[in-house]
Amino acid sequence: MILKTVEKGWWGFVDMVARLGWGRLMLTLLLIMMLGGILNIEHMTLLLSLVAILVKVLAIGKHRAEQEADRAIARSEKAEQQAELEALQRQLAETRMSALQAQIEPHFLFNTLSSVCQLMETAPDKAVVMQKALIRYLRSSLPEWRDSPGETRLGQQVELSRAYLEIMQLRMEDRLKVCIKVPPSLQSARFPVMMLQTLVENAIKHGLEPKAEGGAIEVDAKVLDGKLRLTVRDDGVGFPDQPGQGMGLANIRERLSLLYGTEAELVLEAPEDGGTLATIAMPFALV
């Protein structure tokens, strides 16, 4: 019982000393020592004062250690929260990327299958050629729709668009001329999936199909100032402001921003001799 009372008194004393500021503590100790001189117990009050000062020093060190520990915990929690936030942002970006890549125009596939069925009755040889081109197109595109990668080889994207353009040549016949100038050295360049295809489809759908006599489309790629520049040019009717026409281009711009920030861009131009010139400029790297 006595031990518990002493222990309680001691911790009460420690708590009181720890809470007192240095000014109040020194004043209190001075008064205690004066009282000790009056009561002729100077040695006891001196010892008490030294113990109080030692307790105060230890309490300050403990308090600082606790503050530093709290700050370390706060920094750790903040770092964890930042890491979680960055992970969520990456997941959001990947989800948005997948959603954007999934916005593929399905009418092309249905129209092509319909054309194959019609040609089987009127021109079986052409139907076989179109069917093979469609198989090549699907072989190139279906893995991307399934896996939704952000980037792949430029050569793979060129092959996809080449198959598409072969199908469109069979449908438009002499109304469509195609020129693809992508050097072998750039076939392994890193390039976002479906972006070239979107530009090619825009050129056909909005530039060349509405033109009675049709026209030509040219795909070119080169490296300039450390950037890969891919261009799609057509000599069609130009790029009129039609409802919904800009969705594919807005899709490209958003995906470029997600992948490369401000280091990539899509630029549209109207050449003096007509048609549309679309250019994607992005950092050059090999897969």
C-alpha cells in the first residue's frame, strides 16, 4: 500500500515537473529551497531541485523523441497515402486508356462482311481477296482489343492499316489510291495502338468517300529532332465541321496526354492544294 502511494506520488511529481515551463519550475524550486532553509532541510530541497531539473531534462528529451516519432509516422503515412494515390491515378489512367481504345467503329466490320457476302455472288475472286484482308485485319487488331496495351510496334499498326486500306480499295475500286512510306528502320518504333488506324479511317470516311472521284491517301513516318512524326494525308474534301466527327481525334489527344503528357501532340492542317494533313509527334523509342 505504501509502495503504491509512493509510486503514485512520484509519477504525479514527474508529470507536474514535465508540464511546468522552465520559468515556473525555477521559481518553484527557488521557493522550495528558501522554505528548506527556513526549515533547516537545505540538503533535501537541493536534492529535490536537482532531481526536478533532471526529470525536466529527461521529459524534454522524451517529448522531442515523441514529436520526432510522430513526425516520422506522419511522413510515413503521407508517403503511403501518396503511393496509394499514385497507384489509383495509374489505375484510373489505365482504365481510361482501355475505355478509349474500346471506342472502335463496329460498322466497318459489318459493312465488310456484307461486302464479302455480296461479292461471293457477283465476283467470287474479289470476295476471297477481301476475306483474306479482313482476316489479316482481325489478326492484327483482336490481340490489342483483348489485351489493351498502351503501346506496340509501329510496324504492327502499319500492317493493321494496310489490311484496312486493302479492304477499302476493293470497296472503292479505282476511287482510292494508297501510298505507305514507313521505312524498315522505324518498324520497331514504339507507337500507341489504334491511333494510326483512327487517322486512316477519318481520312477515308470524311475526306475521300464523300468525294465523287475519290482520291489518294498517304502514310509517312520519319524521325525529326528526336521525335517520331507520323503523318496521314489525303486529298479529299477537307475536314468540315460535322457532328461527332471530332470524337476519334479527341480520343487520340486524350490518349497522347495520358501516355506522354506534353511531349506528344496531334496537329491537323489544311494543305493549300486541298485535303487534310494529320500529324502525330511523340518521343521516339524502339520497342
